[in-house]
Amino acid sequence: MLTTASVLPLTVLYVTEKTRSPEFRLAMGALSGLRQDLFHDAFAYRPLPPMRTDGPLTRRLPGRIRDGARWTPHATVLCFAFFVVLMAGVSGDVGVSGDGQGAGLEFVLTGCIPAAAVVMTLLRPVGAWWISLFSTPVVAVFVTDWNGYPWPPGAFLSYLTVMTVVAMRTRPRTAGWMWALTAVYGVFAEVVPSRGFGISDTPQMLFVAALALLVVTVLHVRREAKQEVAAQQTVTAVERDKRTLLEERTTIARELHDVVAHHMSVVAIQAEAAPYRVENPPPELEKAFATIRENAVAALTELRRVLGVVRAEDYQAPDAPQPVLADIENLLSNVREAGLDVEKTVTGAVRDLPQGVELSAYRIIQEALSNALRHAPGSTAKVEISYVLGGLGLRIVNTAAQSLVKPSPGAGHGITGMRERVTMLNGEMTAEPTEEGGYEVTAFIPVAVTETASEETS
């Protein structure tokens, strides 16, 4: 139950959000970006990945040299770290104190710490920038002899290198925040008494940093633009391929409809009209023509369904139920009426199988029996269906032709289609003539036990 005390804070928050000015929201968004880029998980471990070697230059290098070229960015960063130490020593920042202990401390402050910040960009880039920034006032406190303030020569090169590497490894907005905070620190160093260090080098630092970060930002924008163009080209190529495929499928569907559907329609009409052309036709003849018409109409229905799928831009499962092994008796009855004597044998415990396995098994049996009808007129056939623990076994064998009717000439794509169905389900299939002159098709379709169990429970 809501009370006045619980509703009031929500109302105040809603009114506050609505009454805030766009400038305030812009400032809060900017501060949120600063917190996300430079404060959130600043010392996270982000190792610099090796460089790709498939560019126009690196791919022409020999194999061993190309493998070493992968580490070019890492070697470049280490070289700049060495130059930082070298510049700190040559410029006089090291060894100005009288005793060895003071010289060692100055070497660590003006040489090693800035160089370590450069090396750290390989692992923790944002944390390296913070270390490089905060090490500058530390050096200002402990070292009194250098040229320029607040960045000695070694720290100057180190800070520029760190900013450039961090900007390359992050995003352009981060580069802008680093430059802004560098300007704030430079102004702070001017306001705080500089203890007579001489002329400030903050303007030089800001100018050179702006140039370096501008170049890095341009490279960032160019790279992102190339990636967007490549992605758009990929999408365009995919859409073009889809359109070409759809056009080809439409052409195939049109040819199938013009050729097959026309002839099947003629067969159906002629079969229906044939009994009326004969006076007092025998019942067997009427039944044969009726069977021919039913098969032609069923083939037309199936052909229209297939053509609808081929013409569709996005494939959708057909609404009509697909045939399964439970419908095998209808198929065998239809084949027997067409003149093929078929015997069926089922072994093992009959169980429900996945839809793909059921449909493929039905189509394999259907195609094998159709081949027997076309190529071995008057033969007999046997269909064996074996339910085993690891899957489903099929065996369809027919005897040699025993009729004066000539077999259909030529070979179609029935065997190829059966092999494709079995291969799609990771099964095995053989199709070869028998010693008696017939033909035998065997197939095994694996079915996982867990998959079958889930199908049965569902």
C-alpha cells in the first residue's frame, strides 16, 4: 500500500528530472563520460594484442619475419621508453646532485618512473596515464634542476607518448578528456608557486599534445568509417545474394509449374475421362483409372506446396502435416494398387522419432518403391523397418523385372536425393543391384537416446 511518504520522493524526483535544464543534463552527461573513460576501472588489465599481419606490406614478408612483425607496436613502445631514459640523462636531469644517492634518486624520478609509465601502456593504458600525470608534481618536489616547468624533457616525451598510446587504444572522447585534464594541471602548476623553475612549458605541451591527439582521432574516425563501409558492403552483398537466390528459385518454380504441373493436370483429366470413352468398362479398369487420377491429384497438391516453399522469400514450415512412418500403410496400399506387390516387416520396439527422421525415412521408402515401379515392372518388393537403440534402419529390396512392360528409360535424381537426406542426418546409405538382378537400398539414420526420450516425453 502506497503512502504519502513513499509517493512524495518519487514525485520530487520526477519533477526534478523534468525541470532540469538541457545545459545541466549536458554537463552531467559529460561528467558521466569522464568517469567512464578515465575513472571507472582505470587500472584494469588490458594487454595490447599483437598486430595483424595480413596488411598490404606485412603479408609480403617472409614467414619468420612476418611472425616477428606482429610485435611491432610493443617494440615501438619499448623504444620510446628507452628514449625517455636516454633523454632524461642527456638533458641533465640525472646526476646534477653532488652525492651518488641523490643522483640515483633523480634518475629514478626523472628517468625510470616516466619510462615505466610508457611501458605500462602495454598492459594498463589508462592507469599508465594517471601515473604519468601524477609523477610530474612528484618530480617537481624532489628535483630542483631542470630546464622548463612543470615537465622536464624526459617527462615531456614520456607524457606525450603515454597520451598518444592511450588515445590509440581507447576512443577519441578519452583523448579529449586527457587533453582537458592536462590543461587543468598546467594552469594549476602556473598558479601554485613554481619555486623559480623558469619558463613554463605547458603551452608547448598542450600544442604538441593537441597535434598528436588530433592525428590519432583522425585515424580513429577513418578506421571506424572503413569498418562501417565494410559492414555495409557485407550487408549489401548478402542482400544481393538473397535476391539472386530468390530470382533463381522463382525461375525454377516457374519452370516446374509450366512443365510438371501441366502434364500432371493432363494425366488427371485423361484418367477421369478415360472410363467414359469405353462402353461398359470393367470395374478393374475404372479402379485403375481412379487410382491414376488420385495419384495425379496428390502429386499436384504436393507440387504446389513445394513450389510455394521455393517461391517464398523466407522459408516457413508448411501448414499441412508431413508424412511419417505411421502413414506408411497408405503408401504401401497406393503402391500395391499401382501393381507392385510389397511386403512390410517391422522389427524392434516402435517408437516416435524426431520429425526429420520420420519424414526422411518415409521419403526414402517412397522413392525406392517408385524406382521399383518405374525400372522393374512386375517385380515384388520388401520393406524392412528396424527400430534399434542407436537409430532407425531401413532396407528396401525388389526383385528383377517380371513383366513385358518396358521399364522407364534413364536414371533420375532419386538415389541422389536419398543420399542427401541420409547425409543431412549423419547417417549411412547403400544402393546397389542384387545378385538376383533386383535392387537393394539400405540406410541407417542415427537417433540419440536422449533426443528420442525427449520426443517421447513431449
